[in-house]
Amino acid sequence: MKRKYLNSLSKLALIAVVFSFTSCREKGGLASEYMPDMFRSPSVEAYVDYGELRGKQGNDAIRYAMSARIPVKGTIPRGFTPYPYENSIAGEAAAAANLKSPFPMTEKTINEGKILFGMFCVHCHGTTGQGDGSLVQNGKFPPLPVKFAPGLDIPEGRMFHSITYGRNLMGSHASQLNKEERWLLIHYIRGSFMGLNPNSSVTDTANVDTANVVIDVAKTQEKVIKK
């Protein structure tokens, strides 16, 4: 009796397997999808012309849906402040004349800028700002025309403009450094190389130690490259 029961159960299982492989197929012989929204996401991407992507170029109901509308001209992300000076000679002159750092230059901001200088600038400008970094010494770039030294008169707005858009062989650093970091970098250059005094004696020991480590690593890299 038990054996007969097992045989019947096996036959039913075989029928179920065959049925699952041969039934519930869509047109063209494709099997139906279980929970298709898990495979084909129903999410709607912003600013996508679904009328064109779906082959319905004439369907304005899809093309001009809320998710596909272009933002109003002049729209900016929340919390973002546009840079008002264009990448031109006139824009650079305007930045030099009008743009000032929104942060006071202190020993703390200078030390924070020193860390950034060791990350982004020392390879070309050198550890002393004389344009003799490892890339210059190894012939990757010609000697830099600007040497940061006391008495060098470069308005801070012009420096910010140059870092934002790039100048000569130096490319734009706007994607690597946010606006605050660009100003910190300028504070370090002006305070350490150009002889300008900070506005207060605020210090941050942790930043000083980190900055010294970054510069020491850069010096070690230069010695290794020279060898």
C-alpha cells in the first residue's frame, strides 16, 4: 500500500514538472515572468524622453510628463551658489577686483590649506611654492612661471578664479576641491609663501600634524623619483 502511494506521488510530481515547463508561456514561447517588477523596474528616470525611447515619438502625454520636463532656465540645486564670474579675461579681472574670501585667514585655515596643498599642488609647485615640484624636475612640465614668494601681488579673487577654471597648463580643480577647500588652499599659499599674516592665532594641532605628514610624504616621493 505504501509503495503504491509513493508511485502515485512520483507520477504527480512528474506531471507537475512537465506542466510547469510546458504551460504559462507567452506568445513566442517565452515563459511568463514571476514578479516582473523585480526585473523590470517601474521607476521613472527624470528628464528622459520616454516618448522617443519607447518608439512613441508622437505621444505627447508621455513626452511631456512631469518627470520628463526640463527644469526652468536658471534652476540650480538646493544649497548651491553659482560662481558669478565667467571663464574669460573680463571674468578674471572682475574676480580679481571683487572676489574676497568669505573666511578669515587664521593659523587654523592655513594649516588646513597646507594639507590640501600637499595633496593637489606640491607635485608641480613644489614644497616651497617655487614651481619646482617632482613633475617639473622630471620634465613632465616646463618650469612654472609663478613662484610664490613674499611681495608677490596676486589678488585672492584671481587665485580663486584660476583654481576654479584652470590657467595655462594647470587644469580646473573645481571638481576636486569645493569652494571652501579652494579658499583654504589660497589661505595657505598667501600665508606661508606670500608673507601675509593670519587674522588670529587660532591653531589646530591635529591639522598641523596631518599637514606635516602629507608634506613629508611628498618630499620622500620626490627623493625616490630623483634616484
